[in-house]
Amino acid sequence: MQVLQVISLLLDYPKPELVEAREDIEVMIQQSSLPAGDKAALMEFVQTRCAMGLMDWQSEYDSLFERGRALSLLLFEHVHGESRDRGQAMVDLNNQYKQAGLELGVKELPDYIPLYLEFLSTQGDENATLGLQEVAHILALLTARLEQRGSNYSLLFEVLLHISGIDIDLDDVRQQIADEKRDDTAKALDKVWEEEAVTFTGNDQTQGCPTAQNRPSEGQRRDQYVPFNTDDLMNSDPSQPRKVSGI
């Protein structure tokens, strides 16, 4: 499902190469099998973002996804937080990538959403849909939170929800998060620093904000879908987002 590769690129950190590839991206969107409304949403996002100055785009991206945890692009952040369970879940997911013939870089976290979408884009339409269904409740939560902040990044997650085919009442999710306290304010971030101990483990697998550098190729494609090996993603309730310091 090539359109997932497009959305993966659009959700990754904006770089000059992305702006330069605008025409190719628009062609891929128009040639996709998405409904007209979803195509229009993606085209609107691309046109709006590419019309911005790149530094402004990058600054807004950082303020959204690199401050606080409510909009984290790491799937397991919304399920396990910083618990030990998250580390094991990432090991399990990484092993599943390897079973599909994919090798990640040392600093790449397997639950990084753009990387996961890139993986799904190589697995065939049916399997890609199943993969999105497993994380649909997280996609819905991110859609509602981005709408709340007035960001058109919500369009990308809403399209992913449509592709998944999962019927989630976004109005219900919007209502559930209506009274959430922002976790990206200076006060909230200071509180997190005060409450969390700083450790130096030297473990590159659990630190940093990676970008997907080693993309799966068509030669690595697997028709046999390899799903998440965790019940948490399917069973966690989007109406009860994980409580962390500052939220």
C-alpha cells in the first residue's frame, strides 16, 4: 500500500528532500486507491506544508511531537510509558521486523509510527489494513489531540483511520480528552524534569528521537503478515490515556 509510504514521509521530520519531492508525492496520492475525500485531505496537507518556510515547519513539528508525551510518535509511549514492559514490547516488535526480513539501525525505535507505516507499506493491502487496525485507538487519540491544538497533522491520522476501516467514534474521543491538561507547557515540562530521575544507561535502543533511515525494500516484502505480539495495543482503552507527569 504505497500511500502508507507517503504518509510515513509526511509524518517524519520535515527535510529539504521532502519539499523537493512534492510533485512525486502528489502524483502518488492522486494515483492511490483512496476515496476522493482522503486524497483531498492529503493534498491539502502537502500544499499547506510545502507553502510554509521549512524552518517554520520544522519548528512547529518540534513543538508538536518533541515536547511532552501526549503527541508522541512512539506507539508504546501511549501504552507502556517508561515502564519495563515497553522495553520488552519493543524487543518483541523488533524481532517481528526481523522475521519479515527487516533490519533496523542501532538508534531506531521499532514503535516509531513513520517506521511502522513504512513497514506496513511493504506488506500488501490486506495485511497493512490489519496492522492499522491494531493501533487504531492510538491513531484516534492522536487525531483528536491534534485537532484540539489546531494542527492539520490531524488529517494524516484521520486518513489512516479511514484506511484501517475501524469504526471509532471520534466525537466520543474528543469529548474524553476535552479537559486534558497540556503536557508541553514550560511548567509541565519542568515538573517532569523534577519528578523523573536522569539515568545514563548507554542503551541507544531506548533513547533519542529516531528517524526511519533503513526503509524496507520491495525485496523484503512479506505476504504473510507479522502482527504486534501484544494484547495491550488491542485492549487499551482510548478513553483512558496513560497518566504521566504533567498531564
